[in-house]
Amino acid sequence: MLFSDKKNLLSLYNALNGRDYRDPDLLEIVTLDSAIYMGVKNDLAFILDCNIFLWEHQSTYNPNIPLRDLLYIAKEYQKYVKQKKISLYSTRQQKLPAPRFIVFYNGKSEVGERFEHRLSDAYENFSGEPELELKVTVLNINEGHNQKLMEQCQILKEYADFVARVRQHQKTLPVKTAIEQAVQECIQEGILKEFLLKNRAEAAEKENQRLRF
């Protein structure tokens, strides 16, 4: 919800890539309308700098994301080829936006600051160089991790703060009460204030669903 806002999305993109874009309309959101392809859902897909980015938010550790992204990017390319009227039988090399896959992880399992999942890790009885590979970069966005990224993207830092508060309150309060307490505190302290005031009920319900899952 936070990063479906192009302004917030561009801020996070700049922080990750060392860029300083100011115009959110440079982003072309290409997340599939159906959202589900062969049982695979992607949180956000967009094109910028001739790259196509598939971003996923996970609160549960999942090493199967490379296969999920492979199925999803195939559908994205299929749509791209159709929209651009690209001939796959041309004698000329047809150009495509290069894919980049990122997972923003804030589950409770202990993981490093940054690591990779590879499609080839799932290959059974395989050796040598894989002929098909897909690499997904996983970034730990729990409070206290990837501090440089957090400092460069204020909205991400505030989100990490919100989640940390929910978890802290969960130690003594029921889930729904813990979420509401965190929401009230953040609004009072100016953390995600505009977003929470506008989307308070929906944000609380989504956080409740995330915690139950």
C-alpha cells in the first residue's frame, strides 16, 4: 500500500540505486492487473531506466521466490511483447527491459542484512553452470537492519518502526489491540502519519492478516 504511491516508490528506488530522480511519472507501473498467474502473485512491478523491477514484500521466509518470479516475469514479458508489437521471429535481436528481482523481508526468522536466492539452488541432481538462472536479492528491512538504506528512504524507515512497535505491543496485548496502539503512537509522533490517517482501517486489517499468516 505504501509503495503503490509513486512518490514513495521513487524514493525507495533512488535509495536502492543511488539515483536522484524527482519526477514520479517516470515510473511505469506494470504489475499485472489479474495479480495472479498460475497461483503466483507479485506485489509490485515497474519499469524505469530500461529495467523491469519485480519487488515483493515477505514476512515469511520463502526460498521458492526465484521460481515464482520466473513464472511471473514470463507473463510480464508476454504482455510487453504484445504491447510493443515485437516480432519474436525477426532476424534482428529484439530488446527487452532487463529484469531485477528484490524481496523486502521483515519476518521473525533470523536472516542476514542482504543475501540471494537462486533458481539453480532448487535443481535436483545438478552440477556445473546452470543454463537457466534467476537471482533474487533479499533485503532485511526489520528495524536495526540495512541502516544506510533506511536513512536514504525515510518512508521505509518509518514502516520498519511501525512494524517493530506492533511486535513490541504484541508481547502484552492481543493482535488487534497491539496494531491499534502502534497506529495511535505513530500518528501522534508523525510516523507514517498521513498514510495512517488516510488508510487507518485498511492498514490495520492488512497488518492483522500479515501477523496471522
